[in-house]
Amino acid sequence: MSGAVRVVVADDQGMVRAGFRSLLDGEPGIEVVGEAGDGEAAVAEISRLRPDVALMDIRMPVLDGIEATRRVVEARLPTRVLVLTTFDLDEYVFAALEAGASGFMLKDAPAEELAAAIAVVAAGEALLAPRVTARVIDAFVTRAAVRRPAPGRDLERLTARELEVLGLIARGSSNAVIARALYVSEATVKTHVSNLLAKLGLRDRVHAVIYAYEHGVVAPGENPSPS
């Protein structure tokens, strides 16, 4: 299966792991190369196999998914973590994102949606499940609003256009929407996004959103993304 996205599934329930393997084995371009039943085993398997993507449950024995994600990120492994959650939005999802996860996906997502999410994350983008993106942002913004935004010195390194792009990202805008709003090409937007992530030392768009709210680039209650 040359060129396939290699995936490790970490969940403490064997039937859940088997279910994901069954779903993904039927998807072209994806190969499940390993499984783990707890966070410590997940870190070990990810370190050994160095997959492209890890599907990471949060509530696992020995080591939870948050700490497992943090260890994977701190080890600078090439694996990107996609957190698995329920529709009720486990309260620890936010901590997982801050630990370095590249997004989250619902456990009850259909096979094609899960496969698309894996492809997006493997390509270096960040992903928030479409059905709950607004709730995630709203909940995170509410938490951030409790704290006084701390100005980020790294923001001074951004150009005016990069700062504008960061604000639009934080409002949930896609590259296509940003391109229309700024009257530039999507390729130009991608360049701005790549540059601002590098300057701020951020992994992806999810963490750009977190950074923007924490450092006052945007504030809770501001206008949403332009249509």
C-alpha cells in the first residue's frame, strides 16, 4: 500500500479499535499500522512506528490521551494527533488541543468523513469536526475571556497582512473565504498562513486560533467569518 497514510488507533476499548480498523481498511489511501489500548502504549507504538496520524482517545488508562499527545508532540515525532471525542464534547478536548493535537473528530463520524479528516491532518492542516466547530470555538473563547489577553511579542514580527489573516483564521475562515475577503489568490493566503505559523512557532490553524484569542488579536463576540 505504497504512499498510503499510515495510522495508529489508540482507544481503551477493543471493539472501538476494531471498528475504526474495519472502517479505515475499506478506505483507499489509508493503512492502519498499529493499535494501542492505553496512552503509554500509544506513545510507544507511535514512537516505534512513526505513523502519519494517530487517532487518540482521551480517556484511557495508565496515561490519558492528553498527556500522550503532549509526549508525542514534545518528542517532535512526525505524527499528527487527531483526538477522538463524543458529540457531548469531552471537557478535556481543549486541553488536548493545547497539548498539541491537530484537531478532533467525532467517534460516530461516518467512514468517509473520518477518512477525509485523516487526509486533512496528514497533509499538515488542522481539523475541527464540522458539526461542532462553533461549539468548540465558543467554549474556548468563553474560557479565554475570563483571562486578560496577554499581548504576544511575536506578533510584532508579523506583517500587517499576516496579522489580518490571523484574525480571519481565528474567526473560522477557510483559505477560500480569506482569499475572497482580501482579494488575493488562495495560494497567496496559504503563503501568509505558512509564514505566520512559522513566525509564531505554531503547529497549525487550531493553535493559531488559540493564540489569537489568548493574545487579543480577536476578542469574544467579534463578528464571525465573512461569508
